[in-house]
Amino acid sequence: MLRTIWSNTFYRFLITAGLILLCWNLLYDQWLQPNTLIDRLVIDNLIFFSSIILETMGYDLMPAPPAAQQIRTIGIDGSTGVWIGDPCNGITLFALFVAFMLAYPGPVLKKLWYIPLGIIVIHFVNIIRIVALTIIVAVRPEWLEFNHNYTFYVMVYSAVFALWYIWAFRLSKDSSPAIPSS
């Protein structure tokens, strides 16, 4: 029975991706997140690039407080700003994308360039999300909760799905979808 399940590419994909994500969650929860270094680097990068975009768009940003290195907030001057927590920094999405990529069949050399490219795309989408949420807080703060919880959640997960879809149907050696056999 185990051999039958493992020989099915769809089930093999699900099991492999699930095991990779389980290992990632254990590693992240036990060692990486308590250290906070990775989360902090990603959040600082999100704030840096979001600030550049917002300033390029002509917005004046909130002045940095004396202990700015401890702050996880970005905002347009006169607003409350947006606080970026660990769950919103995109690291979990990176892991999800990488797990899907590693679990789905395809040439390793293509994966070596597509995985970093996908992480960059996901990070860029997250930057755009933060820029939009920062503008929403300044213009229509009552819209923040809905857009944070629904609109941008769908947007970011759609980007991850689109990247995986491009891999599965365009770039992987086996361009046919993994469909369970009967």
C-alpha cells in the first residue's frame, strides 16, 4: 500500500512538501525565530525598500525615533503607521514556495535559479503590500483590517501559487499536472 501511494506523483508531492514544511516549522520555531536575526533582517529590508518607494511617490515618512533599530513600524507622517510582525514578513511564504519547488519534479539546475527568483518575487509582492497598507493607514485607516486580512492575503498567496503554477506547467521537465491516478 505504501508503495502504491508513493508511486503516485500527486501523493508523493503532498507527502514530500508536507515533510519539508514540517521540518521547516520545527527548525524555525525552535532555533530561527527565537534568535530573531532572520526575521529582523527581512523586516528591516521590507521597511527599507517600502520607504524608498513611498518617498519616491512623494510621501513624507514618520521621523525615526531615537531607538530606530528596534522599531518595526513604517508610516506616512501624520498617521499611526504599520507595524510589521514576524508572521507578516514573508518568511513563511518563502518556506512554502521552496517546499513546493523541492517537492515538485523538475530539473535541479532550473530550480537553482527559479527558487531564488521566486523568493525575490514574493519579497517584492510583500513590499508592495506594505506600501499599500501604509498608504491605506494614512488615507483610510478603517480599511486597514479588511485589506490586511483579506485583500493582501489573497494577493500574496496568489503570487506564490502563480510562481508554482509557472514552474509546474511551464518550466519543469514534466509539464503535465500531478493528478491522482485511479
